Amino acid sequence: MLQFRLKGQTTQHRHMKNFSKLSKTLIILAFASAVTACSGNSDESSNQQQDQSGVIPSVEAVQARYGSLPLVERFSGNVRSENQVSLYPEISGVVQEVYVQNGDFVEQGDPIVKLNTGILEKQLQQAEANLKISNAQLKQAKAQFNEIQSEYNRVKQLEAKDLTSQAEVDQIEGQLLSAEADVELAEAQRDQSASIVEQRREELSKAIIKAPISGTVGQRNAEIGMQANTSTQLFLIGDLTRLKVEIVLTEDMLSQINVGQTARVIVENRDGEQTALEAEISRISPFLNEVTRSTQAEIDVNNESGLLRPGMFVPVDILFGESEQATLIPISALFTNTQTGESGVYLASSLGSEIEPVSDSSANGSNRPAAMSAPTPVEFVPIDVIAQGRMELGVAGIESGQWVVTMGQDLLAEGREQARVRSMSWERIYQLQNLQREDLLEQIMQERDRSANNMNL
């Protein structure tokens, strides 16, 4: 309990800062909604009342509910291929052929790039010629050795019969040793020449650069005619079906984030629709950077759907547990009075369960949103944040079923005690909290256009 409470209090300040800009933008949308509602329904306009503070503001609210919420921490992840290899030439040369294009799939051993082999072929020919010379010299040395060996044997036979002098014996023995050394030298030269031939052949084979792994090629940097050396990256090859997402964990996160916890990698398409790829934390490096006091965690992701690409920067939600049971409210309901510094929520205390929240279809479709309520009392209630998720808070101080204002709190902060309330669903609130400022402004413009069209009709 203490851990959640302390974390919630810290998070409360963070959310007050993070959602300050969002709340101001939501107020704009609240004004637009109020204008739309008034222009689209003359009866509502006639019911508009004033209190001592001026025009009664229009706000949006949602019912608080009871339950536990998943504890979520959002990270920024860097997508990499699980087996990703940069392709460099092992020798220098001019690019002669390029066999693949970006996006092609290659098998291990397939040719990718060919360097010009003219010089290498001439070097191989020269090495092979030197090998032939070395072989000939070895044969010559062996023939000389055999000849002296025969003469040595003859002299030794004469020596046994005392038919030769000791000087002649010593001379022939010296010649035999010299001939034997010539053979060893010729053999060494032959081996050296053979080694050079093998080296030239290997260099020639390296002129054809092959795929070291099976995968998809990309980041092409190989063009015919360019000079490439051992530091020139020609292609990047990786297996795109198995990717890993790398996230950075700070020292204090290691007490909550563990291997095996659920991770959701958020991918957004061109239409703005988000898809969550669910995986698990695969590994966490035990070594922290001595300067940043952070380490790296990796999440293995099955990418057979092809939604991810190496090099992407994606949001990653890590679910590291659940809070205790508590009253739940959207994060956007939390409000800090800039004059008093007090944090809490505004309650529409007279509304009950008979009020139906607006559905997503009516909020987003062509139908008009639900009508505003009659002026109803609102009051500010301090709350205590117990636990925090990414989209909602667990709080103490209010009851489940009470209506909390999620949009338009600034309009009430000047001491107004009444408001006209439009009831909203939790799904709608989630959608608004996910919207960026540009999305909100676009929605305001759409509301204005629909209002203008209704007036023309």
C-alpha cells in the first residue's frame, strides 16, 4: 500500500504536468461542444441560464467505477532485427555487379555483390606460375641429391675396401649434406608458392560477396563502379520475422520491471489506427551504465504480420502488476487549482445512474452527441491518488458511480457552483486522452462544420 501511495503521489505531480497542456486543449473542445450543442438545438439555447458568476459553463463527465487497474509504465523502444548483420567487403575493389535490391529476401550463401576481379586474376596467374617454377626447382634439387647420394654410396663401398682416401669420403659427405639442404629449401619455396596461390584464390573468391545469413536486405550502399574497401557498408541483412525491441531501464525501475512481464508494443498505421503486439520481456542486462545508471531490456517480438521494421521508434507499455481495489477515474479528471494548488476532481453530485453516457458511435459518427443536462450543482473534492495506470488513476475520497468532470474544469475553477453536463463513456474518454493537440483541433473544426450544416438545414 505504501509503495503504491508514494508512487501515486509522485505520479500525480507528473500527470499534473503532462496533462496541463492537454486539459487546456480539452477546454477548447468543450467550448466547441457547447457552441455546437447550443446552435444545433434552440430548446437548449433557451434553457441557458446564468448564475452570479455569469454564463453556466458546459462540461463533460464520466462515472467513476470500482476495481483494480493494471500498473503500466510506458517506454520508448528501438526496433532491431534479432539477427542483423552489416555486409562489408573483405577486400578492396571496384563494384562490378549488384545482384539484389532493397527488400529482397536472400538465402545464406547467395551472391550479393561482385567486385572487379581483373587484378586478382592476374595475381593468381602469377602465383600459379611461381608455383610451377618452385616445383621445377624442387625436382632439380631432388635429382641432384639422388646423384650425389649414388656417388656417396660408391665412395663408402670403396672406403670399406680401403680403396679411397679419407679426404674423398669427407668431400662426398659434404656434397650430400649440401644437396639435402637444397632439397629442403626447394620444398619450402614450393610450399610458400602453393600458399600464395591459395591466398590469391581465396581473395578472388572474396570478390563475390555472399549473404552470411538468410534474411531481407536493405540500406543498399553498393553501386556499380564505386570503389569499396573493408570499411564500406554495402548492405544490411536481417530476419524481419523475428525482431527485438530494446528499451532503457533506470535504476529505480529494476525493482518493478522483471523478465517475463507482459509488454505491449504499440504500432500506428498511416490512418492513425494503433495495434498492440503482445510479447514478454526476454532479457535484462544486469550491468548498469556507470554514468546514466541505466541498463537495457530486450523484448523478442514475432513480426510475421510485418507491422514492425528495424530502426522504428515505438511506444512500449510494460505491465508490472495490478493495484489494490479502489475507485477508478480517468487521468484527465485530475485537476489542480492554479490559485490554491489543491488537487482533486469536480463532482456533479446530483447526477445518478439514470443518466446514460454517450456512446462512441454517437460521439464519433454523424449523429448528434447526447444533450446537455439541465444546470446541476458541481463541487470540488480533494482526492488521494493510490495507484496509477497509463489511462486511469486509483483514488480515495470519492465513491464508485459518482460523476466526475473530465473536460472543462478550468471553467469551474472561478467559483462556479453549477454546470451543464454531457455524460460520456469511458471508451470516449480514453479516445480523447490519446488524441494529440492537432487531432483535437481537427475535431473542433469538424464540430463547427457540422454545426454550420445543421444551421443551413
